[in-house]
Amino acid sequence: MNFIVAFLLSLMDEEAAFWVLVHVVGNVLPLNYYASLKQGIPLMGYQQEKFIISHLAKEILQLTDIQHNKVETFLEINGPALLIPLLVNYVSYEILFETWKEMITTNSVKNSLLFNVK
């Protein structure tokens, strides 16, 4: 979360950054994205997102089982660093601004540029 807050604070004053963060966490991210559930599953929303990305990649890109296993391994290793800070440290600012703009204006991660695979 500190990466996300730092990114927002680099763009706006403290109050605006707070309200954008509230909107993103409360309305844009999947439910329980950062939460641990009573069943002991940490970051439940992130786990769901990782599962969806993996299966969308297999379906859309028509991956073989070996290729799909490589995607799942990549997400296991690199997913937390990429997805939990919402790409703040890993993509160029141009892509980050467009992704966040789309994510916030459509109020949905699943409709963001990340998932508009054509």
C-alpha cells in the first residue's frame, strides 16, 4: 500500500490522495483484495485475481498445459510484486496513468487496460 500511496501523493495533495485511495480500495479492487479471511487464506482478492489472469491467459492465448504452467509459475513468483502494489513500480508512468485512469473511471479492474486483450 505504501507504493500506491506514494504514487498518489506524487500527483495530488494529501486529502485528494486519501479519497482516491479510499475509492480504489473500496470500489475498484475485488472484495477482500488485501484481507485475510477467517479460513486463513491471505490476500483473498489477490488470489482470485491471480487465478483469473492465469485462466484468461490460457483461454485467450490458447496456451498448452506446459505454457500455462509457466504462466502460473511466473504469477506465483512475480505476481505479488506486480499486482499487490497495482503496477506502481513496474510499468512506465504513461502506462500506469492510463491504466489507473481507466480503472478508476470504469470503476472496475476487470474492465481496465490490463484485461483488454485483443
